[in-house]
Amino acid sequence: MKQLVDLSTWNRREHFTFFSAFEEPFFGLVAEVDASRAYTRAKVLGVSFFQLYLHCALTAVNGVEALRYRIEDGQVYCYDQIHASATLTRPDTTFSFSFVPYAASLAEFGVGLAAEMEAVRQSSGLRLSPATARPDVIHFSAIPWVAFTGLTHARAFRHPDSIPKISVGKARRQGEALLLPVSVNVHHGLADGYHVGLFLAAFQRELDAALPF
């Protein structure tokens, strides 16, 4: 479900108009979060670290209204729930797009993720489809080979796009912390650095959630 945002009363209407005229309306930043507790929790629960931090990221996104805004036919809509269009890799190192539905339960979310991972393994190419092209998603990618400090994305500027792009890199140890680089790119007509900060704070809270004992 989605609700139309009334641009005539929206406090961001001038920001939206201004940045929507840019050839490149996206801005991005890279920050680190501490995933030490999340890594331990994944081991305790017997789930992949990827599953856990992707679920944490989606939960955080759904808690920040600005990251649920999408531009469609010149109008702004706010979606009730956001899912993941994640890049998933195959044994031959190629990747595919996917659609992973969000679920509040980590276990239920894992079922959907496992089904998509298996579908990717049994396929070839990018698997472009209406599901992977849905607007009510984040574009998510994991780059576990590189503890990056910056990141850019391939963009077709002629194609209208307002979907946030979140990438996670290789974790590195620093004392007791397990630092995970996170890149966040968002449409500046819909969100500012403040909203990215809200996401990162919410992501950290989810990663720090109490262990189940």
C-alpha cells in the first residue's frame, strides 16, 4: 500500500522541485557501524551474517519515513512497507537481481531469502522482472571482499529513479568492534543527511539487539 504525498503542503516541496531538476539528484555517504553483537547473534541463531544484517537494514529502512518515499509520474508516494531488491551471487561469481520480501520475523524473512538465493543459483543472467523492478524496495548489495571507504553506482540518468541504494562491505576488526562499512545513496529531493543519519542510527540499534538468551 502507498499514500500520495500532498506536495502543496509538504514541507519538502521546494527541496523536491529543486533537486528533481538535477541530472544527478542522488547524494551518498559512507559510514561504519559496529556489527560485533550482530555477528555473534548470527552464530547463536545459526543463520548467515548476510541474512541478519540485511534484515536489520530493512527493518531500519522501514522505520525512516523518508526512505519509504518514491517518485512516480512526478508525484511522491509513501509506501507502507519496503522490501529488498538485492544482488545475489552465484558460484561462478556472476550476480543476479532478486526480490526478497520483508518480514518482521528473521526466520520468516530467511525463508524468502533462501528461496531467492536458490533461484539465483539455478539461473543465469540478471533475472530482470517486474518483481526486481518494483519501486517499493531498496537496492541492496554486499561487497564482502572490500572494506571500502567510498562507493559509486552505475546509473542510467534517463531512467527515472528514486530508490535508495545501500551497500555493505567487508567487516574489519578494531579492538572489540567489528566495523562494517555501509554506503547509503538517496534522492536528495526526498531525503537529506539527517535522514541518512536516522537510518544509520536505527541500523546500529538493530545490529545491537539483545541476544536471545
